[in-house]
Amino acid sequence: MDSMNGIDHAPETPTLKIKAFFESAPPLKDAAEIETKLKEFVHRNSSPENGKANRVVCVTSGGTTVPLEKRCVRYIDNFSSGHRGSASTEYFLKAGYSVIFLYRRGTCQPFCRSLPDDPLLECFTSTDDSSIQVDPSHAEVVKRAITENRSAINRGFLLKLPFTTIFEYLQILRLIAVSLRSLGPSAMFYVAAAVSDFYVPWESMTIHKIQSGSGPLDMRLAQVPKMLYVLRNEWAPTAFCISFKLETDTNILLGKADMALKKYNMHMVVANELSTRKEEVIVVTEQEKITVRRDTTQPGADVENPLIKLVVDRHSSYINHSDA
Amino acid sequence: MDSMNGIDHAPETPTLKIKAFFESAPPLKDAAEIETKLKEFVHRNSSPENGKANRVVCVTSGGTTVPLEKRCVRYIDNFSSGHRGSASTEYFLKAGYSVIFLYRRGTCQPFCRSLPDDPLLECFTSTDDSSIQVDPSHAEVVKRAITENRSAINRGFLLKLPFTTIFEYLQILRLIAVSLRSLGPSAMFYVAAAVSDFYVPWESMTIHKIQSGSGPLDMRLAQVPKMLYVLRNEWAPTAFCISFKLETDTNILLGKADMALKKYNMHMVVANELSTRKEEVIVVTEQEKITVRRDTTQPGADVENPLIKLVVDRHSSYINHSDA
């Protein structure tokens, strides 16, 4: 019987747990390049032409993976299309925010939500003289995707950073948090990514592909330390922080959201249920629970439209309160 | 401590194991639509204008997922970009084969291997009058991808069928095998997909999201029955069958490939090592072991080019031998 034992004698406080997690993580490959991009992005948004610092939000999007082998063939993944994160990014840009979009490779991109899975092959045709052209039925969405994405990137309002594993995600998130500190309460974290709860610590991971053929596979996975606590209390103590709670069981959803709000000291927790998450969410704060629904009278209206309006409004109050 | 126990008293023969697997699998959603497509495809390739049956290959590509929950939030995935399957499909089409491309959603598509990850956003720009155009640096590959893909599909030589889970993959593979039976030895199975070895049987799977917060997670995963045996011996007994063996440890690779050849009665096993798989493979047959390397004197040459030449040659011998 194969066996993978991922548990060590785990340290007890969140800070120590995270320290242990980072010490055991494989080093981030392009850390220097990411830091340079972040530095430029923050500089541009700290001193724009009008002399007033921009609001910057870090939107995380898509699911993180947990490798089961160092030369990785198998991994555990969290399902997330990236729809929430990419839609929210569009509305944040519309509201005048600059956005750092920390996304899982291959997931939904801002301005691309209405496109088919494989837009290049599905939206274009080749003509008789073998030049290519957009299918008339897709022309508008294709043009919008290309134009608005280019515009946001070229004008310096959108920085996209990809990740795959939980190790990459958390290391990049920490870099972002540290680099946004100078913006104080004007910075926001909107962590919509589906982050793995369980992982195999790198140092106890098998190097080679796990062999099948000798019966069932027993695995013991360690809990990923709760990074929200460290994000809020250590990495980004002055930023406005919004986390998400997804459940499939409505009976436990609000209780879990409330617990996350208190335990991690979040400013808002967005509670959503898997099957209705595109229709409505419940925003939980210390004072209130607000149900936010998409406008069903408008074809194609998103729940992210009213959600981001609410978030921006509460962020404004937070900034004003910090100034006072 | 959470616990998921995926093991029942498993039946012992391959046939009984597979029967149990299919009985416990969630039903395939679009089975009728897939069967109609296959029927049309096989009909077109059974009686073409020249009166001679076409050769048809089913290429499987990408990795299968194993859900850990019925309302799935988490799953185990097998890493596979789909590069091998999509490249091989191109060379099979070039060699005059019709191809059923059974691929994991989101993985590499035929004719798209040279494109960046997100071709629509990365290869196109918008001009001042807000019309869109291809970046000159990507013009050739974009044009080739669109034109050749459309041509193969419109002329009826390429049928693409997507899957995500191991349940979908094996159910569609069985539909394909049954529908290709009428082609006898002219049919080939080239199963390059990275198929899960371990899974949680559907009936013993938890319905809701597994809760974190109460310590480590213990999982016991059952072995996926070895479908290659049933494919070769029951579903497609007259077809030419090629399977793949990927390992990260070269010391065990050829032994494992040999074992697969004998155990599943394959006609060929393509052995590849994770780190060198784009440079060379070793083709294992009953009589020989042939190392196939890409032509390093040609920029951009693939190992799939000589590999498919060899496969086609051996398939011809197989057909001739069957006729005799």
C-alpha cells in the first residue's frame, strides 16, 4: 500500500505556521521580475499627474493547485473558473481603481467572459483568399475584449500576474501586500481565489511519480495555514480586506462567513453558495448582512456590478475614517 | 479529523472491475449527441467517394480529473498540457488519417501549439479607428491555426470531443471504441491522455465540500480499473492500439512499458520520461525497442513527426497482415 504522510509536528501560532510554510516552499522562480513590475505599478499609482494617490485593488482569481509529487504529475486542484475575479476586475477598473489581477493560469480573463472557450478557433474564419476574419456573430465581444484589455494595460491601470500552485500564490500575494503598504488605506485586497485548504509540505513530498498497481492510495494532507490572518494583521495591516466564503451547503454558509470575519478580522466577507453564486451573494460585515442580487430585468447583468458598487462605497468610508 | 474512505470490496477480474466502475459513474450528460456525431463521422469515413474505407485514429489528450466531492469544489488532476496529443493529431491528419480528438477541456489544440497561452489577448491589437488586427509577429501562426483547424473540421477529417473527469473520459472512450468497430483494423487507438490511477468511487463520495479546520485530511483512494485491457480485448478487439507510459524515474521506465505491453496486449507502448519527453521517446513493441528522436538540425522539429511516421508504418503492416 502506498502512503504519503504530509504531517509534521506543526507549530501552533498563525505566524509560526506561515513561517514554516514559506520555509518549506519551493522558491518563487521569477520573484525579482515580479518585484520590479510591482514597484513600477505602485510608483505610477502613488504619484499620478493630478498628485492624488490612486486607489489600488489586488483581485485574486481562480483556484490554487497542490502538487502531490515534486516532479509533478498529479496535483489537487480547487475548482474555480475565475469568473468572479475577472468580472470584478472590470467593474473595479470602471470605478477608477487600478487593479493587480493575480490569476490562475488558464482561467477567465477580464473582458473575456462572453467569449467561447477557445475564442481564436471559434470566433474566426478564413476566407477564400486565406485571410482571416472575425465571425460577424462574435465581432462585438471580440473587439471589446481586445480593445479594453489593451487599453487598461497600456494606460497602466491593470497588472496581470499568473500563478499555478499554492506556493506561488501565497508568495506573490505577500510580495503584493508588502509593495502596496505605502498606499495605506487606499489599497484593497479582494481575495476571490479558491485557495487550497490542504497540502503536502514540500520537504515531505515524494520526488517521483507515485506508483499505482499496489492497491489503494492513502494520503494524509496537512492544513494550509490560514493566510487571511497574516495578510490582514501583518502583511497589509492598513489595507481594506475582503475575503470570500464558498460552500455547497447553505445551512452552514453564514455561520462560516461570520466566523471568518471575526477570526481573520476582515472588513467584509462575501458569502456565496456554489449553485446560486452568479445570482446572489451575501455581504457580511461587523454591522450587517446585505444580500446583493444581479438585476434580473437586464439581460446579461452581473451580480458583480452591484457588489463592486457596495464594496467601493464601503472602501470610501474606510478611507475617510482613516483620514479623520 | 476528516476522513474519506473510497474503498469497497472490489471485484477481482478486469471486466468485473470495469462493470462496477461504470455502474457507479455519474451518467454522461450529452451521450446521445456524442453518439450522433460519432455515427456521422464513422459513416463519412466508411464510404468515402473513392469507395475505400479511411483510416481513423482516436487520439486522446490531456489529463483526466478525479472529483473529491459530488458538488465538486476539489479534485485531483493529472498534469498534461495536451502537447503530445495535439501535435500527433496534426501529423496523423497530414498522413491522411481522420482523427477523433478526445481532449481535456482547456488543453492544447491541434495547430495551436505555437500560439501564446491567451492568443486573443496576446496576438491582436486594436488600431486607432478601433478595428482589430493581428500583430505582425504572430500573423503566420494565427493564420495557420485558424485555416488548418477549419479546413480539417469542415472537410470532416477532425472530430473534437472534450472531457473533464475520468468518468466522462472512459464513457466517451467506450462510445468511440464501439462505434469504430465496423472499421476493423483500419481503426487505431492512440491513448496519450494522462489518465488518473486513483479515484473516489462516486457512490462513496461526500456530497458537500469537505470542511477544513479540524486538522489534517486523511484520504483513501481506490485504483481506477486498468481500462487498457478492456479497450484492447473487449471494446476494440480488432483495432491497432498504442498506449503511453510516462515516468519521472528512467530506471523503471522501460520495465513498466514492457509490462504494459504484455499485460494489456498493446501493439505498441510509447515510453517517455517527463523531463526529456519533447526530445525523445522509446517505442516498445513485442519484437523491438526503437528510440525516436526529434530532428535537432531542424528548428522547431517535433519528436511527433518521426513518431507518427513509425506508427503509420506499423499500422500499415497490421492492416496488411489482417487482410492476409
